[in-house]
Amino acid sequence: MRYFGTARNLKSVAVAAALFFLGIGAATADGPYPRARGGANLQGVTDWSGFYLGGQLGGGWSNVDWMQLNPNYFDTLGPTVVGTNSDTRDSGVLGGAFGGYNQQVGAWVLGVELAATATGADVSGTQASPFFPASDTFRTELDWIGTVAGRVGYAWDGWLVYGRGGWAGGDVTLTLNDQNARIRASKGAWVNGWTLGAGVEYMLWRDVALGLAYDYVELDLDRETVTCPLCGTGVGFGTPVIDSDIKLQSVMARLSFLFAPRY
């Protein structure tokens, strides 16, 4: 299990952001002026209207909380419930694709964006059971996330800053494993939730923009029965029923290609 403390994460993000915007400045020093994009409007404000597609790559860190709602094979010793709560914290690489549409009114930019993000193996966390650490492990796998979010932004010169929020969903697998007895419980499920985020973009060349975005995603799994053919029944046995809150934060660099209406 790998986890980087909040201070270290924020320091890494700050360094990455500084290098990113220094790179923008160097790239645009002699490059084409971004307002050359078709339809520059209102005192030279860059026009962000139209459809766009792009890709994004960066890092994320997760916090996954489990609550076992019933006495079961993985949390009881005889008639005694040893514990109910556990959590994992991990970090890793994220990447994916996105697309959307903007409509600009003056300097304000309204839009909607769809995104699909694949998570690296490191974001999926495995931990020793806090109840029976010598034999049991708990694992949460978050394979990918989809989002549909509304965006509200403000543009000036070649810049766009925005906030966004909306629906999120993810493909999640829960696994409980007793390595000694070779008893395993596992269940995959689609989990719904929500997302909030913010970002900044710069029109680097005509119809090409670079950006940096922060996103927070929370997925809530309610009363999921984790399939376990060998968990048995009776005192000290039983199939796990679990609530899980999955929280993922990410910072990603973005490259967008805009398809502008021509005037």
C-alpha cells in the first residue's frame, strides 16, 4: 500500500503547476497569438465556443472507507464481532479522454463535458485486515470513472478559468481474501456518485488549448452483498454486506482540440 501525505501531494502539485505554466510561457513567446482563432470577439477575448475533444494525464490519490454491516466470516471470531470499519489510502497515475461543448456569451463560457478516466493499479488499494491481519486482506479496485459535468467559466485574452460539477460513476470491485483458508469473497458493481472540480486553460495555438484541472470524485456503495460461496452460515460465518465510500482526488494536464464555428 502506498500513500503520500497531504503536504507532500500539495507540494508535488504546486511544483508540477509551476513547471506547466513556465512551459506555456516559453512555448508562446514566439508563437502565434491565441486570439488569431476564428471569431475573436468583444475587445479581443478569445472565442471558446464550439465542440472540443482532448486527452488528459496526471496523478490521483484515493481514500476508501469500508463498513461491514453484518457479522460475517471476515469480521467475527466465534460469536464476537471483532470490528466493522477499515480504510485504505493510495495514489497513482490517471489518464483518459474527454469531450464537450462550450457556448460563450461575452466573457462568460457555459458548457457541458463528458470524460472517461482510467485509473492506474496503484490507485486500487490492498490492505491487511485490521481484524485478522495475519491471514486476511481487503482490496478495492477502481478500474475507471465516467463523469458528466456542467462547466461555468470566464475568459480573458487567451485564458479560460472554470468550475464544474455533476454526475460521476465508476467500475468498482470489492475483494476479501483469507489466504490461509483459501476463502475468497468478491463482487464487482457499477457505483454512482458526484464530482466537483476547477481548472484553467490557455489557447496555445489556433484551436489548440493546454490546461490543468483538479477534480474530486465521491462514489457511494450502499449495502452491497459480496459473493462468497465458501463463507458458510451460522455463528462465526456468513456472507459480507458492505457499505463503501470511495473518494478520489486528481490533478491532470489536459490537451484540447477545439472545433470552432466559422464566421
